[in-house]
Amino acid sequence: MNKKQIAKKAVKQTGATLALPVIVYVLLLIISGIGGHGFLNIFSGAALSSILTDAAYMTIVALGIGFQLKFGRFDFSGGALIVVSATIGGVVADACSGGIIVLVIVSVVTAVVLSVINASVYSWLKIPISVVSLAMAYLFEAIPGIVLGGDAGPNIMFMSEYNKLGLFPLIFVPFAVACILYFCYDKFTVVGRQSTLLARNQGAAVNIGINEKKNVIVCYIVSGILFGLAGAVYATQNTLVVITTPLQTAGTLFSNIIPSLVGLFLSRFIDDTLGTFVGAFTISMLYFGLESMGVLSGMRTIYYAVFLAAFIFISGFWDQIKMFAGNMFRKIIHKLTPDKLKS
């Protein structure tokens, strides 16, 4: 590429990276002005630290979701993996006073084991992964009740030796591990490239010798590590309790799905790892901005739903929108010819 092409690509990538958070921030300023809340400053030390902390956790979960989505699968058991791994990790770490290291190791191992069980059932039964993962989520949600014996778990979120993992800046350690793992799997491993081939054309990939079952197991090991890292952070930010309602953990999964969708959409402009963080930062900024303005919970839900609907519409019809915008731009340029301007 020549210098002009490189510069054009850099501008395009920078624009794609900054567009979403800038648009949301401008909208927050408008809402703040209309509501008489004054200037909304989210870039002060405490505010930015809070936004980045929430965005880091959201990114880890979203990478776990997006990891399966990009390879053509959706895992409904992700929320259960996070909560169950957090519960077991918290109980074991508290029992042996193992600190953050034991919490992270046990959470990751637990999530990986459960994730491999999920993948093995899927490979064995040969039925859609959405059905398998939904059934496994029900099964996994029973584990905290068995481990805790019907009681609440240790509140390690109130223990200083643990809760610092879920606070700025230490939360960026599991965040960095998750981002590096997600990025390197797709870009630098043979099994990652095989996963991409299977997602694009499963029949052709199998015909050239790719072992689909082995690839599925490896994919679920990686996503298990991502969900396990999220589980370790979850344990330091939430009370560990027995799950009493079927699919109670689904909220943990779906409340963090938007960043993964943003990352997959932005992957046409930038790497989806960075795109996922951009999405998480944007959502975190939206939450923080609305809350700091005193917007009621119900209204915050409405604003979030509007943002979600708008993003899904734009991303779903992006090619058509881009074509329409291009045609309109060419029509405007055609009308603003020198002859028209003179008249």
C-alpha cells in the first residue's frame, strides 16, 4: 500500500474506533442539558476509573460470548459458567485462605471442566449447541446449591485480599490475559484458523481433514478460560448465593452481550478484540452517565433498550445504509456542480 492508502486506512480505523463512544457521549450531553443537570464530566479521575473498571469486566465476559459467536455458536451456559466458577473458586479460596491466585486458578479450572462437558455432550448428541447449552445451564445452576448446602457463600467481595481483583487497576490483569488469549487464538494458531474455516464452510473444512470434534473441544477450553477469568472477577464484585430460579444466571450473560455484538460489527474496520472493548466502554459510559444524572432505573432501561435497538438495526442493515448514504452523497455532489452554484 502507498502512503495515501495507509493514511486512508488509518483514518477509517480511527473513525470506527471513536465513532460509537463519541456519539453516545454527545447524546449524554444533550440529555444532561435537556434535564438541567449541567455539564457531564466523565473524564475525572474517579469517574473514568469506575467506567474503565466496569468496561474491563464487561469486556472479559463479552469476549467469552463473542468467541463462540464468531465461530457460529451461541453458548447459553456462559452465565452459569461464570456464577458457578465464581462460587466454587470463592469457597475454595476462602477455605484455604489461598488469596487471589487460588481464586483465579480454581475459577478457571472449574469453568474449563464444565465447558468441556458442554462441548462433549454437544459433539456426542449432534444436536444444536443452543439446545445443549440451554439444558447444561439448567444442570450447572444446581451446583452452587450443592456446594453451598443451601446457605450463602463467603462474601469475599468484602475481603480486602480478594476484592482488589475487581477494582482498578488490578482488574486489568485478567482483562489483559483475556484480550491476549482471544486475539492470539484467532490470529496466530493453526486451530484458530481451522475454527474460522469450519465457521465459513463446515463441509469443505471437514473434507480437507479438519477434525471438527477436536476443534470444538479446544474452542470450549478457550471460552472456558475466558468465562473462568470473568467468574473470578464476578466473585469479588457480587454476593455468592444459591441459585433458586431456572436460568437465573442468564442475566449475567445477556447483560454483557452488546459489547460482543459491537466487536463483531466493528471487525470489518478494526480487530474485534479492540471493537469489543470499545463496545464495553461505550455501554459502561452510558450506564455511568445516566446514573450520575439521577435518571431512574426504569428510564435507564428504556435508554439502553433504544440504544440496543438502534445498534441492531444499523449493524443489520449496514450495507444498505452505506449504499443509501453513498447514493444520497453522489446526488448532492451532482446538484452542487459549478453551473448550479453560479445560478
